Amino acid sequence: MLLHLNDISKSYAGELVLSNISMKIEAGERIGLVGVNGAGKSTLLQIIAGDIPYDSGAVYVGKETKIGYLRQNSGLQMDKTIWEEMLSVFSNLIYVEKELREIEKKMGEPSLIDNPKEYDKILNRYAEKSDWFMQHGGYEIETKIRSILHGMGFEEVPQEILIQNLSGGQKTRLALAKILLEEPDLLILDEPTNHLDFVTLSWLESYLRSYLGAILVVSHDRYFLDSLVTGIYEIERSVAQRYTGNYSKYVESKEKNRELHAKKYAMQQAKIEKMEDYIQRNIAMATSAKSAKNKRKQLERIERIDQPLQELKRTQMSFLIEKSSHKEVLQVKDVSIYIDEENNRRPLLKNINFHLYRGEKVALIGSNGIGKSTLLKTLLGDHTLESGTLNWGNGVTIGYYDQEQATLHPNNTILDEVWNTFPHLEEARVRAVLGNFLFTGEDVLKRISSLSGGEKARVALSKLMLQKANVLVIDEPTNHLDLFSKGVLETALMGYEGTMLFISHDRYFLNKLADRILELTPTAANLYNGNYDDYIEATLQKGRKTVGSL
């Protein structure tokens, strides 16, 4: 056993976050940790890693178990270069290699050659250290570093660049690369798929599936969890419950358990009611009092099944349209887009062509930085079109969801933010809609600037829902949403009868919603029918045909 948590509890400012959490992780297991935002997942990881104390319980770590923890704040040395930071993982090997070079130098000294006894002693020492160096992968250091850096998307980034000069996403990827090089017995990952493109995600999943150590991961990426984990711990109402299988199996098992529990409880309540009725009718009768007393003893011995807990309050969404658009929704022809960069104007996208028709749900994908969000902003008139034409069809009304929520006004309250956009609505109607998005009572008076990313996302989605637009242009809608809110959003959008053009890195979301995939490159927009899995299969087939023709 690598890790055993026994009745771990943790409170913040008197509020219970974790209550009697017990967990076991064996060698080689791959465990996902799930729960709504604020459930305590990251807190539990920090407790396991020893970063924060716990109030009660015990943490047992196996003897000589090495734990590696990917923190959300990266933990990198900002004044080091990429290569220096990666080399620091192998400091013990580098020290031994230095010793080997010194021994080699000493072995060449004439005075040692004339002293056979001392020479043999040095030779044995060299052989021991050389064997240890080889067994621990000393000759593979550079190969390992280059392989991991390539897999994590750093093949074109100069390795002498200082870490402090990297973007936030690059720092996250580099921190993940470093911890993979460390090869701990228990790899603890907190949202490892953030800032990864599809190619890097695929590489990471493949790498982790063959990883020899155990893995404990917090992730909102359901596709990633389905691909990797073999068990799920869910934290709900401050307690933990274990499920066997991947994420999809967990969802299925949880629903079955809930239904079974409710059924058993109802059956037991009916039995208890029947017994109580019998006792009440017969306890005072001379002929049946003894039987009623026995029945009462039986009733007292019954082990009562707990009443099923009410479902946690979930976000409720439905996207309606006021009026349908005409059949042709959007025509993009020979579009080129330029951006200003360090006083230079350079082309971002050229010769982009595609059509969008009523009722379609089209996903726009492409590598990070390719220009997906800029293309959406150009379609909406928020970025200058360099050349080409784009025409929206007749009767089109557009609802736009910005992943950065830049359209939200930080000084507004939640209520004012929504009500100012839809002043014709009564306050009660606005409050009712916000209640569906879990903003109730005094919550609606919170300032936008004080909200978390998930809360801002829910405010933006409430405004989008009220627009009743027949075309939704959506940029990364599942960012900041917990697993359950993502499911609610998917269900709502699947029932939407209008047209969608959306960007998402959530492959589970893409599979649920997309009926066409538009792959963006610097010089083209390639269209594929079907969802994300269909797109992957089509690109694989294209690759096989290319190889076959060589």
C-alpha cells in the first residue's frame, strides 16, 4: 500500500471542508478525485503532499514511497532555464557522473598505477558507481528530457530561455514535464490537462497509461478520466465515496446506487409503517397483546436505513430561440486576418472558407494560438477583417459567450449585470433565472469583481440563455465549470434548436455536441463530419493513406 488516509477532517474558519475522509491507494492504481467546485479536492491533495495540516485523522505513506505533486502554482525556479530546471531532477545522477569523471582522472595518475592495491580499490569503487549510474538511467538523462519536452510541446521553444519569460500555460506544461521526469511512486496531479492542446493531451494520456507508478488526479476533463483512471473517489458533502471504474462507470454506478438506496428505504418505511399499525391496533387487546409486544421488539431491532439525501442543488439551463433564422446562417469566403505584434503586422489566418447552416452544431478546433478566438471575434465584428468576405444570413440573431467574460462589468452586482442587459424583464423573473444558476437571496448582490471563475461563467451563461438567440457563438464554455455543471450545460445545448459555432478543448463536450468539426490551420479551415472521435478516426485514416502512398 502506497497511501492510506484514515478519517481525515479539515475545517476553515469553522466551516467543515473534509469530514472523516478515508482513502487507500495501492501500487499501480490510477485514481480520479471528483466533486463540485469547492468540495475540497485540492485541499485533500495538499494534505497528502504535506503542504497544509489537517485537524484530525492520520496519513500513512508507505515506507520509501516517493510522492510527486503537480501544484497549480507550478513550483518552478523562475531564474533557471528550461534545460537547467529539467536537469535538476537528476542532481544525484549528475553528482555521481562528476565523481566518475574524477575517478577516471585519478586512474590515469602514474603514482596510482605503481600501487596495485590502491588501484584495485579505485577500480572497484569506479565499477560500483558506474553500475549504480547505469541502473538508475544515468546514460539516458538527455534522451528522457528531450522526449518529455517534445511530448509536452516544447520542441520549438529554445531550451536556454528563462522560465520567468514563459507564458502561464507554458509554465504549467513545464511543471508537468518536470514531475513526469521525477517518476515518483505516487504521482499527484491537480488539473494536469489545463493549457494542453489535443496533440499534447493525447501524448500525456498515452504516457500516463504506461506509467509504472500510481496516479491520483483531480481533473474536470471527463475524456481524460475515462481514458486513464480505474477508480474514482467522489467528495460530496465533505465525505468521500469510492467507485470502481472510469468516470462514465462512476456516473452510472452512482445513479444505480442512489436508485437502489431510495428503493430500499421506501420498502423499509412501508414495512415499519405496517408493523407500527399492527402494534397500535393490537397492543391493548388481551388476545393479541403478546404478539404486538414481540412485534415491537422486532421493530426496535431493525437497523434503520438512512433517508436518501436530497440531490445537491444543480444549475438549471435551457436555451430557447425567439425566431428561427433562414437556412444559410453564415458564409465565410477567402477570409484573411492579421494581428499586430511588436510593432509588426503579421498574417494570422489566410484563405479561410466555410459555410454554416441552420441547426448545425460546428466545433472550431486547432492548436493553441492558431487564431480560433480571433476568428470568432472577427465574425462578430470585434476584430478587423483584412480581406475576404463574411456574410450572416437573414434573420440571424447572435448570442456570444466570451471565455474571458470580458463583457461582464466588474463593479456591477450580479443582479444589475443581468437586469441592465434585459431591463424589460421584471426583477422577479431575473431573480428566478439567477436562482436556476445557483444565485439566490443575497448572492445576487455580490460584485462581479468578487466572483470566482465558475461563478462568472454562470452569470455569463444566464445572460446568454435570456437572449433567446438563434445562433450561439461560444468560446470555451466549459472552462471553470465543475463536472456536474458541464453535464447540465451539455444537456441544455443538446436540446437547443438553433445553430452553434463553438470552440472547446473539452473532448467529452465535443463528442456530445458537435455534428461537424472545423479544423483551423494558418491557411485553411478543414471540415470533418461527425464529432471529435469521428475526426480523430478520419485524420488517422488520412495518415495511413499518406504513409501508404509514400
